[in-house]
Amino acid sequence: KQWYQRRVRGIQKYNHSFCPAESCAAYRNCSLCQSQPECGWCDDGSGTGTGTCHSGTFYSPLQTDVCPLNSWFYETCPPCQCNGHSSCSDGTHCDSCTGHTEGAHCDRCIAGYHGDATNKGECRTCQCSHLSEANCNRLTGKCFCNTMGVTGYGCDSCEHNDYEGDPEVEGGTCYYQLTAMMNVIFQKPVLTRKINFLLNLDNTVPDDVTVQIRLVSAQNNTDWFALNATVPPKDTLTQSKKMTQNAWSVTLKKSRYNWDSHPVELRVYIEFPHHKPGRSRTLQVEVHHSSNQIDLKQFFIIFSSCIMFLVFVFLIAWSGKVRYSQYRNQRNLEIQLQERALRPFKSHRILFKGLNSLAFGQLFEVRPLSIEPLSDEKQSIASYLISLPGPKDINLAIVSGSFVSSTPYNKVISQASQQV
């Protein structure tokens, strides 16, 4: 009842300004055509479901000359709807679909073909390069590229940023460009089945180069990659089918490949055999120098610098030690002199030649040879030259004594003595 009321409202409101006659022609099968209240299906009489969609009412098309009334379907469709790609032996169900179509009504293209199969539409072969999946979009024909960096409607070009190559030549592909001038880390999510890397080595690279590749993260912990690495024209570093792992490393020796004389290319091809659309994993690639050669000039410069530095440190330490030893010796001497000066001597006994008896308490003025003031300038060491009994050439002696005084010389009280 609701469907009938909707149809009636469509008939009552229908006019040319509201729905132009050509609007229904866009619908290519009966079911879509009849979903619009202002449209009806005109069967072509082939019995395969083909026809045209026109503006009309429950009774007839708007332009009666475009479709005979016995071929006009406004409420229901003809029983056999195979879109011109099959017939119905039982009057309802389609037999085997032809024209590279499939489905209950033969209304879509099979894998590897694209196009609109409705109403006797043609399905054409997907025009994709070898860098795409086997199938393309079944309606638009756009190819699904299976290699990272490959783009284009038919997967026939490379992305401009960081990728180079020519997919259109036989065996061509796109490579992510690595550099060996410094430590490089490539770490990006990989959404495709394959990814390729290209490393150019020339005379600007001074050392050996190490390349390390590993899976950092994956949605599936069992994910792994197959790898094939070559140095053209004939050096194959790995075998693709055997490299089933999640990490790989190689060191390219400059002494072997001699890229100072001619440039060398390292090409790495990686494939994820269990890739599924929408699955992502993060791949990390590290490139760094790993030289084992010794630069003799640089070695001797560094070695000499180290020796000079050590000698300089030794001289500074030795000079400090000498200065410290001198300071300690001087300090010990001062301490000894201070201790000697503080001894409680009150008088000196001096015997004079030829004086056998002296009056007790007799005062003599004796001038010292030298006076050595101490650091406090209140104590000093006085030295005297005296003649001792014995041979004339050896009867002189120097006597030193300490005094508490600030005078330039000392007065000595001599006590008489009979004989030394």
C-alpha cells in the first residue's frame, strides 16, 4: 500500500521542470530504474534483461513513441535479468554468464577485468604493469600497486619524493634512494607487498659501508620478509627464496668493490609473502660507515698529540711536586728554628784565650758575626767566631746561639771558668 501511495504521489507531482526526461537514462538496469518514482523500464524484447530507462507514469512513458506499451514495466521487472550476458533456461535464473561477467544477474566483471557490466556493458582487461596486483578496480580499472613508491593509474610511474626508477621498461621498478654520506635511518610503515632500495657508492664514500634491515613492528608477529640483494652486474649477495627472516645485514668492502674507480650500486628487493590488503608493518633500514683501515697520518698526529699532552701533564705535576717539596722543607726549617729559639737559654759561656781567671759577673761586649732574624722578628740566631785551644790553623770555631732580642747585636754575660 505504501509503495502504491508513493507511486501515486509521484504521478501527481510529476512535471517537466521537476524531473527532466533525460534524468532516467542514467539508470542501466531495471531495478535501479524503478527505484525512482518518475522512471520506468522499457524492455528491448531480447529476454536477457536489457532495455532502457525512461520518464513515465504507471500507464506509459512520458513520450509514448519511445517504448511500446507492452514493453513498459513500471511496477515489476521482466523475470530474466541477466544484463544481456546470459539467458534464462527456466525463465528466471541466469545460465552461465559470458563476456567476463559474474553474479546472479551477470552484473559485474570478473577479476582482472573492469567496466560496467549492467545492460550489456563491456568488461575490459585491466591494463596494469608488473608492479601491481593481479586485479584492478572492477569499475574504474585503477590498478593496485604492490610496490612502495610506485604510483599511477596503471602503476607505471614512481613517486617524485625519494624514489627513482622506470617501471615502464621490462623488469623496471622504483627504488627508495639511500645515501652513504652519513648515518641514515629509514623507518616508515610499509603498506604494500614489496619495497626496493638503491644505494649508490662512489669516490665520495671514504670507508666501508654497512646496511642493516629489520622489522621494527608488525600487526602479525609471524610476519617476515624475503630479500634479494645484488651488486650489478653479477654479484648476488643473497638468494631471494631462502631469505625468510625479519633482519638482515651486509658490509660492503671498499677494497673489494673499489668504488673510487667506478660507481657501485647496491639493490635490495624485499617482499612480504603473506601480505594482505590493509596490513601494515614498520621497516627500519640503517646505513653507516664501518671502516677498519688506519689512516697513518691521522694516527701519528693523534698519537703525537697524546704524547705531548702526557708530557705536559707530567711537567706540571713534577713542577708542582718540586714546589711543594721546597715549601715543606722551608716550613720544616722555620719550625725547627722557632723551636730552637724558644729554648730557655739565659746565657752563653765563652772562654777567651790567655784569660785564665775572670771576675765573676764581669761584663764583656761581644759582637756577633751575623744575626739571622726569624719570621716573627723577635727571635734571631747569632753566630760568633772564637779561638779554641790547639794548633793555630785549626783553633777557630763558630758558635751559634739563639736569643730573644730586637737589637742589632747581643750583649753576652760571660761567666768565669777555670778551663775548658
